Amino acid sequence: MRSGAIEHSSRRGVGSRGCGWHAGEVRRHPSAARCECQEGDCGYDSERFCRGCQSRGTLVVWTEAAALVMPGEEERELLLRVGDFARAHSVDVIAAYVVPASQEKTLPYQNVYRWFGPDGAVHQEYWKHHPAPGEPIVAGHGPLGAVDASFGRGSGAICYDYDYPAMALEHARLGVDIVGLPSSDWRGIDPLHAQMASLGAIAGGFSLVRSTRSGLSAIIDPHGRTRGWHSSFEGGAPILIAEVPRHHLNTVYASVGDVLVYMCMALLIALVGWGSISPKWRGEKRRSDLR
């Protein structure tokens, strides 16, 4: 069975500075196991989310900057609690948070996520590669990676990273089944920003779990179909559950990349050039014929 969910949770005290997070799940099959997550535990106060934690193969995705912690003891405490949660419920967790680069000042900061496996260990560390204009972060560099999780092959990025098609292309060539995308928007770009990210899922042939603070959260399948969505501006129940495929689709874009785009650009330049040269050439030819 293929299923997934995004949950919008109220701010709770996960780290010492609190944590507001949405969660996305990818479940392989239901289970009769009882969820022990109580109100105030693990940062959740929703029974519905707990019911979703009853099977192995669950991916929990936080929003971008879901927690602010100071480097050192605060950060270690947060990561310890998230690891305990992942291990206790046998789930994968993409825990996205911000941490100042030093104890002395809050700027610049690191916009990061840690991918925890069901064993409670960190399987992937990721720094946001592309800061939004004016965002004072320490940008990450280097190639992307993938995690072989119980639900399939997964990876992630953070919000504005997916404004760059090269990120989705790299995920596609990694053969990932699901990409978790912690995000943070505002009214002016909602829902356009989520729709932009969905193009990466279509081009790359993978499902996208976009968990968003102050905007549209959505689960998108490889065909671009929205399996579930919820806007934080519309109120209502803060939990969204939807089914999502777990299998990668091979696409032309993954093989050829932006070659077609460059070919179209070259053709356009050639047509513009021909259009500017042709009238002059025809005029010279007409004068030559008149002689």
C-alpha cells in the first residue's frame, strides 16, 4: 500500500526554543501497533499523527527553520530528542532547523536539516545550498546524496533550493523515489512557490513532500498530481493526509537534462539572427536584379 501524509502541528517545546513543524509520512503498510506519543511528547499534540506512526516506513518532514537552537548543548539536546522519537516510533525524520554559526552572534546562521533513520541515527546532513535573496546563512556546497530508507530511496533539499532546476535534476539522476522539501513561504508567493517545486517532481520522476510554514504544504506524485494540500492561511484542521507513490519513474529530463532547453535557445537565436539579416539580404538581391 502506498500512502503519505503532511501534518501541520502547533508549536511545541521540542528544543528549548520550541518547534513548529509539519510532517509528511510515507507508509508501506498499516500496523496494529499502538502509538505511545502523548500530548507534549515529541513535539506533537495530535492523536491523528500518532495513528499515522503505527507502521514502519514513515517519513516525517519538518518545515524549514522549524526550530531555532543555539550551537552546543541546545543543538545536541534537540538532536537527541529527535533521534529518540525516530527510534521509538520506527520512523524516518527530516528535522529542519536553524542554528547560529557561532555562540557569539546569531548571524550568519546555518539553515540545515538532519535525516534520522528508524534506528535514531543521523543518516544525512544537509545545508541549504541556495539562500533566498538577503537570507544571511552559511550556504552549503557539494553534491547531493540519497538515503536508502525503508520506504525506498529518498533525499531532500530546503525551500529556495528548488527554484534551481539543477537540484531536481541531481535528485532524478540519483534515482530517488521521494524528496522531502522543508519550506517557508509568505502570502505573496502562495501557492505559486509550491507549484514551481512540483515541476521538479514531474521532471525528475519522484514524489515530493513539501512541508511549509506560512504557505502551501503539498504532497505531489511523479505525474504532478497533488495528492493532498493544506494552506496555513486557510485555517481548519492543521493535518493533511494523502497517498503518495514510492517508486521512481524514469524521465527524459533525467537522461538529457537541459539539452532541449539549450537547443530551443539556440534555435531562437538563429531565427532572430536570420530575421534581422534576411530583409537586408533580400533588399540587396532586389537591387542586383534591377541592374
